[in-house]
Amino acid sequence: MNTRKKMDKRLIDHQLFWPLFALVVLLVFDFFYIKGFFHIEIIDGHLYGSLIDIVNRATPLMFMAIGMTLVIASGGIDISVGSVLAISGAITAIMIGGDMVFVDGVQKYAAHYPMSVAILVALAVSVVSGIWNGLLIAKLGVNAMVGTLILLVAGRGIAQLVVDGNVITVYYEPFFYIGSGFFLGLPFSIYLVAAFLVLIMWLIKKTAFGLFLESIGSNKVSSRFTGLNVQTIVWACYAISGLCAGIAGIIIASEVKSADANSAGLFIELDAILSVVLGGNSMAGGRFSVVGSVIGALVVQTLTTTIYAIGVPPEVTMVVKALVVIVIYLIQSQMGRKAVKAPAGEPSLKTQEAKA
């Protein structure tokens, strides 16, 4: 019996337990209250259904959550990722565009610049944006919230300048494959985030980067005294966060076939931070779980899809979403965990005092 209690305690204490629990609860609700939610059909060799849509639409947020996890683990925060996303999408759209040409009498669209070049330029600018944040925060010692607030405001204006205040429509069809294409029956963007997640997990688990990051997030001063190059690691975290935002911007621009610098990625930085928190990560930095943040992104997207599916009016959607998130976060809190552990057989504090 004691062995079972210990197993239950280890399960509840596991960092991935609560984000998975929240996701399962939402899916169970959807199963009973949304007709056909789990129905998946195959059309032209491609899988379609609500579950596929959730994972597909969550891929930009997953990328953002991965980058945000590293930044928060270092003891910082990046609220500029939505603007970086808008810049990346704007650059990609304006460089690809699409001019109508005739090939053998057939109407086609040709890109202004090669698609690979446009994507590389957009990602390079995104990384430079992250490096800029790292310069302010790691090198100049600017507060992370203030430092990234600068690019949050200026970045949206830069994106507007890139597109000259217009919504740029992309006509080049090969570009659509990134956000709307399918590979082996599944949306192509799912493979992108899976490959990137594997790369980040390798960086964290197979190199000293993950250990150094936890050390810096826990105590920057002691990490500096032990010989760690704190500035370089923090700089790298913000650069990766910028890269993630850039990839997300390209995926969204590809999916909607356009770039709207004014609304693209608007408030997505809040969902990214929320995903990290729901993934069981501490905002104070230190120990972290990238996989937990990815699951947190799925929770956020599942919640959003559920709210729309049950017919909640748009004007109260954010309120309902906030209430559900508060409930989930309270369950994940220390008090919530103690309440869950008590039925599992763990003696309460009063019981322990009485025995003493």
C-alpha cells in the first residue's frame, strides 16, 4: 500500500502530470459536449478533423513556447515575440509576393525572390531581433520586461514600414505548403515543430547548455562566480526566441497566404507565456521543461477551439478563457497539489503535527 502511495506521489509531483491532466480534462469535456469532436476522416490521403486542426493551428504557438521557455528559464522574459513574428511574416510576404506570368500559355505566379532566400532573410532578421534583446538585457543590464517592450512597440511599426501599411497577399503557391501542405497524411507544419523540438531537446540534454541554463536561471551571481559565461547563454536564449518567432511568422503567413503587420501575432506573446506556465515551468527561472511548454501550447489551443465550438459569443470568449486558465493554474499551484495529494493518502500538515 505504501509503495502505491509513493508511486501516486511521484506521479503527481512529475512536472508533466498537470499539463497532461489539464489537456485530458479538456478533451474529455469535448468528447461529451461537442458532437464529432474526435471524428477523423481521410480525404485525398490527408487526415482531417478537430484534433488535427488543433495540433496544426497550435504549431506557431508551440514554436513561440519553446523559445519563451528558454528565455524564462534564464530568468528573463520576452514580450516582443509577437512583433518579431509580424516582421518575419511581412518580410517573407513582401519578398515572395507573386507576379503573374504565362508559361506555355498557362497562367502561373512567380516569386519576386527565390522562396528560400526570402525565408532565410526573414529568419536572419528574427535572430538579429533576438540578439538585439540580448544586447539590451545581457550586456547593458536593462530589465527584461523593459528591454523587450522596446521591440514590442517598435517591431510592430517596423513590420508596418516593410509592407507600407498594406496587407500583402502572397500568390506563390509553393509557399502555401509550409502552413497548409500535407506530408504523409499530416499537416507539414507538425513535422517542422517536431524536428525543431528534437533539435532543442538534443541541445538541452546532450550538451551542457541545459545544465548551464538551469544554473543561470536559479542564480546568475553564483553561476558567474563558477566561471559560466552568463551573458553569452542569455544572449543565445533571446536569439533562439527570435528564431522561433520568425518561424511562427512564416507559418502563419503561409497559412493565411498574406501578411497583416497590424494584427499578425497580436497578443500571441501572452499565449506563449501562458503555455510555459501551464507547462509547469516557474516564471522565476531555473528548472524547466520544453516538452511541458509544448503540451501547454496544446492546452491553450484546445481551450480556444473548445470555446468557439460550444458557441461562446466572441465578446465573452476572453473572459471564459481567463476563468478556465485560472482554474487550471490554481490546480497546478502548491495549494492545489496539496489538496490532490491528501486524498492520495499523504498525511496533511495538521495530522503530522498531531502525531509529533
